[in-house]
Amino acid sequence: MLAPLQLDRIQEAVRTPQGLLDLAAVLLCFGVAYLIARRVYRRLPASEPGSRLAQIGAGSVNRLIFPLAALVLLWIVRGALRTTHEPAFFGVAIPLAVALALIRMFVYGLHALFGPGAWSSGSALGYTVWGGLLLYYLGILQQIGDTLADVKLPIGKSELSVLDLGRDALAVVVAIVLALWVSSVLEQRLMRTGAGDTNVRAVLAKVLRAVMLLIAVLVALSVTGIDLTVLSVFGGALGVGIGLGLQKLASNYIAGFTILLDRSVRLGDMVTVDTRHGIVTKATSRYVVVRGLDGVEAIVPNEIMVTTTVLNHSYSTPDVKVGIPLQVSYDSDLELAMRLMVEVANRHARVLRQSNPPVVLIQRFADSGIDLELGVWIRDPQAGQGNLRSELYLEIWRAFREHGIRIPYPQREVRLIGGGPEPNQGSTTGDRPN
């Protein structure tokens, strides 16, 4: 199917009616494929804004339709024309359609794997493939291949050509990229399903990615002709490296799988680790992301989550208690103040009223007043606690002012002992008091 161009044959074909018919058939195939691609694209359902297809772009999917449709049409038309003569130009058009399909399929896979921001245009990959095809058609690529095959690199007791080395490296890279792409698609489908626990699905997704990478590497090494028994030596060296310099990294990975399996920390939990308090938004095999209520995200290694004390505020239930301390004066109606605080809390939308109703407790009799604490329970701590305290304080202040409940402020009473003269009388003799 792929052969260098024979310019003399192309010139002869252009001068004959059959050659012009073949050229028109090739152009017609590409034109019909273009119309099919546009028609299919218009009938594609609109993707949701937050979906993966919307992030990658529906145009990336549509760009695959044109080369695939052109390739199918070219094969059909060539088979029909072969009944009368050997068609020209199809030996050039079919490889071009195949190259275009592979380029766009590979770029689409990179979009799905790394996101729309990376490899957005794919121009470098396209230029590389088109340049390789041009060199092959002109017969230059074969000469470059022969030159690279003659350049030998001594590796131990054997020699390896530069051509074989480049081809083997390309096979490994392609196998790894395809494995990451397939595992990423399967991971997205697995995480979108509602069946099972979130941590179990996360563990299965990570194990699936590791298995896919391992299979890809083994297949690539087999294709390149490398004996897989050398992996035993590599495994021993890797074990020594982990034992000497990669202890922290290995412990983080092991701790990550431990956290996901024992379900001590799950996505969406409200936790406190060291000085960070927030919600677990992401759990990987190496670290856990804790997003604070101030928007700052802390990347906590899994080893810390396992070896230190972690306060999980939503381990068994998402309910969280919020304390609101307050002080009223001694001459205020204490029972009325406590009742007003409970009524204000019950009117707030975020405060629970059934399972854990609001309650006011007397803490102590302080110097300036009576210390009270309003305890309320909420079920959405991720929405913030500072704003809740502010709203309750404001409503309590309004209720206290309406009913004459005073909030005291610190006062100090100073008494002069010794019977000295009054400040407004003074002493003219300068005698000191006895």
C-alpha cells in the first residue's frame, strides 16, 4: 500500500482519460467524506458544559470522522475500479488518509489524557508525519534509514544500530501513551458510576492504571526484542534503590493504598491535619489534597495521614457542632436571654432542629457578667462556620436590644484608702497625711 512515488507513471496517468478519472474519483472521495463529516457533526448531541467531552472539545471527535470516511470511500472506489484497470493515485491517497487519521487519533488521545491545554494543535506531530511521508515518497527516507542502520552503537558484547534504537524507543513511547489513554478513559467511567464506595473505586482505578502501564511496558519490550529475563536484574536494582533512597516515596505510595482501603479518610471529609483544616478534595497514591475554608489547598503526603493524628470531623456523620460564646449582665433576665438565643438559632436555615437541637449552657459567673454558650449543629461545614457565627451574633444582638438584655463590658472600680484630702480641696501647707 505504501511505496515511493513513481513520477513517470503519474505523468503518464494524467495524460490518459482513465488517469483523469482516477484523479477525479480520489478528489470526489475526499469531498464526500468532508460532507459526511459536516453532516455528522451537526447531528452530534450537545455535550454538557462540565463533561469530559466538552473539556476536550467536540471538534476533536469530529476531526476523526473526515479521514476515516475518506479512507473507507477510497477503499471501496479502488476495489470497484480494479475490475476494469489498475487505478492510479490511490496508492498516494490512501496512505495520506491513514496518516491523517492516525495523527488526529493520537492528538485526540493526548487531549483525553492530558487535557485540552496540552498538545492543543498537534502541529508538531502533524508536521513530523507529513514530512516523513514526503521523504518516503521522494525516496529520501529509505536512504536515511540505510544510513542510520549502518551506524552501530556498541552495547556490551553486541551492537545496536541507531535505526533500531529509535524504532524501539518509539514503540515504548507509543505503548505507554496508549496505556495511559485507555486507563484514563476507564478510570473516568469507573469514577462516574455510582456503585460502590468512592475509595474502592479510586483504588481500582489506580490499580488498573498500574496494570495497564505494566502490560504496555512488557509488550513494548517484547516487540523490541529485549529479553524479559533482564527485568529480574532491574527489579533487584529497583529494590536496592527503594531501600536506600526512595523510602519516603515508597512509604507514601503504600500509605496511600492503605488510606483508600481502610476508608479512614474519604473524598469530601472535613479533616484537621497539623494546622490545616479543610475538606479532602483529592486522594492520590502519593498525597491527599486538603482544601481549607479560605480556599488554600494543602498537599499532605500520605505518610503524614497514616503516622499522625488526623481529626476527621465527618468520619461517621457530617454533623458538626459550632459553639457561640456570649456574656450577659447580672441585672438581665437570664432565662429570657437563654430562650432568645435558642429562638434565634432555630430560625437559621443551616441549624439542625431535629436530631441535635440548639441548646444554651451556663459556663460560669465571670467578673463582668454571666458567660453563656449557644451550641448549634450543622450538616454543611464546608459552607463555612465564620459566616454562621456572624449571622447568629447579629440576630442575637437585635433580639437582646429589643427585649432589654444588656451585654456587659469590662468595668473597674477604684477606691482611695487613707483619708486624704478630696481632690478638689487640695492642701496649702504641704503637710503629708498621717
